[in-house]
Amino acid sequence: MLHYDLTNRLPVDVDGFYGNFGGAFIPEELKAVVRRLDAEYRKCISDKEFLSEFDRLMHEYVGRPTPLYRADNLSRKYGAEIYLKREDLCHTGAHKINNAIGLGLMAKRMGKKKVIAETGAGQHGVATATVAALLGLECDVYMGAEDIRRQQPNVARMRMLGARVVSVENGNATLNNAVDAALAAWCSDADNAFYLIGSAVGPHPYPEMVARFQSVISFEIARQLEESTGRRYPDYVIAAIGGGSNAAGAFYHFIDTPGVKLVGVEAAGKGIDTDMSAASLSLGYEKVLHGARTMVLADDNGNVQEAYSISAGLDYPGIGPLHAYLSSAGKMDVLAVTDSMALNAAFELTRSEGIIPALESSHAIAALEMMRFKPDDIVVVNLSGRGDKDMSTYMGALESQILDKM
């Protein structure tokens, strides 16, 4: 059984800042709660019993390590060694379960009776509901009404697992509004409830906690590459970025590794030259959002703009502070992929490799078309989730293609 290395490798200071980004900009009534959370986290991350239980559940429950699959057909097409890190094969169908296990164990140790979560695509909601059922906790999941409409399979899974799915009608009723509602619910019940956040966003220490629990992804990549190629490090790691949890995990052990190029792929929606995008690094401004200073889509008056993406998991007007730092420091390249590019990539992967990806992961696959590689380049794409939840969107796109050809 692998023993995961959760040692802190992040460029973060004691106040939670990654360069200019991060921190904890929170209401006074939450400051004591967050201090207790941070103290408990520091204990857990160095406690052998906690780490042993985390390792056990990663293997016996989540199904780790997930395969690192050499995609032969993609490799031939793009002229490089293309590997897919198969997070879609985790229990519940995405990387979200890694973080949910870590934070769920913390909630149990802190004596909390309920977990509160937000979700966009529903994968984090499913992961949280799954862990709550496993650990005997109540579970409230806040989800935008628009996302509930377009992610019905995951809504059904959450309810079957015993979670209460709370519909959020505010704004454009998507992920940003769900985060607002979840934070408000936590503020009103902080003594009893634990906020089990789904991405590398929010006030410190949440971005750090999420990245460290998700770091199991890059820990495995390094060892799997060494077994299959004799090299511990790839030339490229590519991952989709919305809030940034899957990318934080895929990048973690390579952040300061010479020769490894990190590529974050954000959602361009209808195009970065339109007002229907979620490309906060390409188009955003430095601003506080959900308790952290980061890059945020905003209008000329500084008001947060509603984001748009065909992918519910990337439909967020900001980015985690780690990724804002990596981009500003030149440690991560940023590409913006439109809805149509992501859909095309999804069908390409499905028909060339027999793998149906989540729309979020499709954005990362689409980046391959935008890049040029050398034949001996080792390229790892983090396939963060499976496409079951997005089948209605895919079928709609397929029907449109058929009609267009008639």
C-alpha cells in the first residue's frame, strides 16, 4: 500500500498568501472558527493515525492508485507520448473524492455532526454525500438551480446517498451562487457544521488543505512514470482549471521541478472576446472573492461578473489563489478553450480511446490541439472525471451535428 507524501510543497506563507494572492478575508464571527480549523488541520497532517486512515481509504475505498494510461491513438495523432491520469476511475467518478475523504476525516475528528458543501457539476456534491454516508454525518449540498437542471444524474445520486440538495436561485444560479449560499449556511451553524469545500478556493487554510489532499494525484504520476518510462517527471502536465482542485493535485509535486511545464486550461465559453466566458486568468482582475484575494471576472465598477461555461464545474468567476500565483509568476501556462473545442475533444477521446470524459476534462484534452510537442515529450493530461453526468449535453451536441449534416 502506498503511503502518500502530504508534506507541504506549496509556495504559501503562514497567513495563506501565495505571493499577492490568498489570505483569509472573512467575517469576524468566522475568524475563531477558521483558527480552530487550521489548528486541527496542522495536527491531522502530522498525525500517523490520521495519515494511516487516509492512506487506507485511498486504497480500499477510493480505488487508488488510479491508472496512468498511455493513450496510443492520441500519441500518434499529436506526435508525443500522451498519458491520461485516470481520475475518472475513482469511486464516485472523479478526483473530488480525494479531498472529500481528507476533510471528512477532519470533520469527524472535530466532533462535527454535519458537513456543508457547494457543487457545480455535482461531482463534489456526490463525493461529499458519499463520505458523509460512510462517516455517519448529515449532509447539506448547495447547488445552483441551473446546475440542478443540467446535472440531474448527480442530483439523484446525492439524494440517494441521503444528502439534502438545496437549490440556489440567486444570480445565474450556478457555482458562484452555490458557494455564497454554502458560506452563509456555515456562518450560521459553524459550531455544529463543517464546510467541506470542493475546490482550491476560499479563505486560508482551505486552498492549502485541498491541494495537499489532492496531491495524491501527482505523487502517483511520478511513481507510475518511473515504472513505465524510467523517468519520474513528465515534460508537460495539463489540467482544467475552474476553482482548481484537480490541477492543484496534478501539479503539486512538480511545481518547482525544472523542465516540467504546467498548463492550466480555463473555460473560454463562447469565446474570451465575448461576455460569456469563465476565463478569469485571461480576463480577470485582482480582487477578493469568497475569502481570498485572487483573479476574478469583474466589470468596470469592480463588481463580480457572472461566469459562463458549458461545463458546470468550470462555471466560476474566479480561480484558486495557488493558480493565480503560478500564472502571475510564470510557473504555469494558461490556455482558454471554448465550449465547441471542448465538445470536439470529448468526441475525439471517446472515439479514439473509448473513454467518455467529463466536460471539465474535455477542456484539458482540447489543449492538445493548441500545443506542439517533440516526439519524445512525455505529456500527462489529468482526466479529472467521467462523462456520465454530461450525457444529455453530449447527446444534444450529437443531434445538432446530425441535423447540421442533413
